[in-house]
Amino acid sequence: CGMDFPAFVEQEILQPLNMTRSVYTQQGLDQDPENNVMSGYRFTSEGGKPAAKESDLPFGIYSPPRGGLYASSNEMLNYAECLVNGGVYKGEQILSPESVAVLFEGLISVSTPYGEGEDPQYALGWTVEKPTEQTPYTLIQHGGNLDTSSAFLLLIPELKLAVMAAENATTGITTPMAR
């Protein structure tokens, strides 16, 4: 299509999903229309005790398409809404239902270590967990972090439900919070 990955994502995904504050670069963050950007924290040890230190947000740790997108929690829910509604966001078909189905199709014949339950499968960046007695629905989840922030998105398409947890550190709390 003749454009780099971040430009393609912005044009084909972020703009249609009204994700105007989601960025891949420091320049994009500096131009935040609401001038409302979180402070990221890293943990260090001072005198044998953990201490949170405000830190610059790291850009370039994960280059697109592998990762590196900063997005607000509210905007991530726009993305989740699209996914649990078969590619429809605010009445507009952004992704085809077939494309959404491919996103959540297990690709590897062995279990992934990223999920819970019996035989979680890896899909295109997502972990798909089969229904269990405790949770009688298919769970689809993905988490990520950029040293000073982390997030976890849990989808239950059968219920058209999404849960998003985020923090401005990497303590590991987002996954259990969402679950």
C-alpha cells in the first residue's frame, strides 16, 4: 500500500476508531490534544526498600508492528468494542467479521504459556482460552508493557464484554485485576 506500518495503523485502525490520542512516537505524545499524558514509573531499591521513580516514557523499545503503541484506556475500549462486535464500531464496519475471526484463531498446535486453563492457544497476538467450569466462556486476552506502563485487555465476545486494566508502572497487577 506504499506506507509505513504506523501510518497504515493510524489511517486504517486508529482514525476510524476515534483513537486520536494513540501514538507510536514522543512527538505524537507531545502533541496530545488534551495535554494529558500519564507519568510512568520504574521501581528501584533505596536502602533495601522498593521506591517508585518517575521516568521518561521509553519509545523505541518495541518497534511497530511488534509493539510500541501508547494508547489511553478509554481509546483501548474503542478497539475492544470493535472486536467484540465483529468489527463494527459505532455502527460502522471497520474490520470484516472474517478478519476478526482470523485474529482469534489458534495458530500453533501446542499450548501457549501465556494463558490459563486447559490448552490455551496462541492466535495473532492474542491468547485464546477455552471455556472452563469457573468461566464458561471463551476468553481472549493480550497484555503488554513498555517498562513504565502496562495494560491487559480481556475479551469475552460471546457476552460482547471487554475488561481493560492499565497502570503507569509494571508491577504485574493488570492481569489479576482484569481477571
